Amino acid sequence: MPYLVHSPDERAEMLGAIGVDSMDGLLVDIPKTLRIPRLELPDGLSEFETMAQVASLAAKNTVFPDRLTFRGGGVYRRFIPAAVAAVTGKPEFYTAYTPYQPEASQGTLQAIYEFQTLIAELTALDVANASLYDGATAVAEAAMMAAVHTGRKEVLVSGYVHPEYVEVLRAFGDGRGIKVRKGNEPTSKTAAVVFQQPDFLGLVVDAPAATKRAHEAGALAIACVDPISLALLAPPGEYGADIAVGEGQQLGLTPSYGGPHVGFIACRKELVRRLPGRLIGTAHDAAGRRGFVLTLTAREQHIRREKATSNICTNHSLCALAASVYMTYMGAEGMRQVAEVSFKRAHALAERLAAIPGWELAFPERQFLNEFPIRVPKAAVVNRKLARKGILGGLDVHRWFRELKGVLTFTCTEVNDPRALDELVETVSA
């Protein structure tokens, strides 16, 4: 918000209405160590002088061009067609409103319905919901679905799943008495096996085998997938996964310092009544006219309460709309071209980096798409060297996985042009 319209008296009135006498009282649940008491700006500045001062401070930030950004780890730089901003910027869509009531506009409901349809087609599953907050909450919500459906109290995380997704999963599980375990062998207590395709390191996993292991133990298979990868890899529904989830940021959304993004979740029809959040369907009136409606809302917590699968009752409508516009604009062939260009550039970069003395692919026998792990001598020094040249280098995965000391993951997308690859290789080789 560029301008706050409330006067000090109006703010005091609002604070009084909720029973606190100051902003400190409003923020009492936030630790003091995390609060910023005031901006470090001189007193008495005019608006013009204040903006100049803030701009000067902002100029101290290091901003890496998209073409020279090679760090992924779940959030990626991709080209966003102008059509995305043109549609999402329309005033009838540009709102934070979440459609709780059946009287939500037909335009809003249709936009959500289109998103659901596109995600269902992308994942080759029967039904998708109106979206979730992000990939992490999608993983957690899917695991809760599995626990309710099977009556079991354990979720198995298989392979290199995004560590922050696992943290959110554990937080959800703690409140529901569900144990989260890492490993590859499910048991009779396992409600679901969660795997990521490609995994957090960018490596392609044997998704059909993971799905089969889950089903043999009577558990559900939850595939956490990269939506762009589905232009090249088999979709979850094709190899029998029960639920597909993922982060939709690559579908027309900027990194935005980590959000807001959009999570997606799709499942086979037998699980539809376990699906959290909004779900839009179609219906016809007495005159035979087609319309869009909120459906299956009886499963929501505002009706079923403690019997509900989930306590989520919202979606990221605007972000989901951006994803819908992106997928519609690009089409299947356009998304495939994006995936293929990313694939080719990542493999070209991996080959060149692995040829540098002391550098070697961390898993040379494994396939990858557009992100790969490579073992680097003095990884932190390498990244600092790249940063001095205006290049954002690889992600140091050792911070999460102790066995991967000295391993960086590098990412290539369609925005990393051939000359950007040359600049990266020339810098680390010098």
C-alpha cells in the first residue's frame, strides 16, 4: 500500500475496539527481538525527502539480474508473458477477497474452476481444488487427507523432499498426533508416502516404484511435482499416485521474496470428500443455463468442525488466476518448449562445470531436468566470487543435509541465456 489513509485518531479508535491501547499491544504475540521499533530515518523529513532517503537505502541491496540467477531450491526465475499481468490487474479480479459465500461473482468462480480444470489435466488426476497457500501447505494438507482416509498415524517422507516442506508437514502432524518419518520402506502404520519429482536436488526419482511401495503397504502415494516438469515427465495420475501436490510459482508468478505463491492439490475421485479448501463445480438452472457454484462445502470446518479433514477454508485466488492465464497462454506446446530449453541449458552447464578440475557431479548416475547437484571445492568461496561479478550462484544444500557437504545445486531456466552460462563458467574458472 503506497498510502495509509487512517489518521492517528482512527487508529486509536480501531485499537480500542479490539481491546488494546497501542500497536505494541496488538503485536504482543510477536517476540520483541523480531520487531522493528522504528525506521532509522531522521525526524522532520518531508514526503519527498523521505522517499529519497528510502531509495538511497534500497540502492544498497544487491539485485541479481534474472539471466544471471542460477539458484533454485523451490523458487525459480522464469519469463512471465505480459498477458498474465494484463488479466490479473483487472479491478474485478485484483482483490484479496476469498469466495466463502455462494453469491461470489460468476467471474471469480469461473476463473477458479478453470484453474482446477487445468491442474487436473496437468496432473492427470480426477479433481483439483481452488488452490492452497504454497507447495509446503499442499504437502501437509495432502498428508492430513491420507491420515484421515486410512486411519493411520504415520507419514513417510521418501528421498530428498524439500526440507521446508517437511518442516511444515511436521508442524501439521504435531497438532494431529501424526508421526513424520524419513525412509523408503512404508509399514502397516503408514498413511502415506510423500516423494518429490524431481526431488529437492533436481534429480529424477523412480516415481512408479515409490507409488507401488506405498500401495503394497496399504498407504496412499503423494507425489510432490514441479508443474513445468510435467511437460516432459509422466504425470502422477499416469503412474497411479493418489494425490499430486506442488508449488505453482513457476506458472506466471515472480519469486516475490518467497511469496505470495500458490499451492495446488489434485486427487483421484474417491478422495474428493477429503479434499481441503474451496472446490468450484458447475450446475444448470431451471432454464438450462450453465453456472458455477461452490460445492461440497459440508466438508469444511465451519460446518463439520472437529470432523473436518482440514481447517483451511481459503485459496490464493489471484495467484491461481495468474497460473491459469500462464498455462492457457503457453499451452501444452509452449510449456514443453520452456521445459526443453531449461533441460538443454542445464545439461550444457553441468557438463562444463564438471569439467573444471576438482568439480564433480554429486550423483553422476542420476538423471535430472533443469537443476542438478555438483560437488564444489570451497563452495562458500565460489558463491562469494560469483556474487562479486553480479551472479547468484548455486544453493548450498549442506545446510539441510549433512551428508552433502560442499554440494551446490545449480538451476537453469529459459531466462538463463547462453551468454549467461558463459559468464558463470568463465568466473568460476578464472
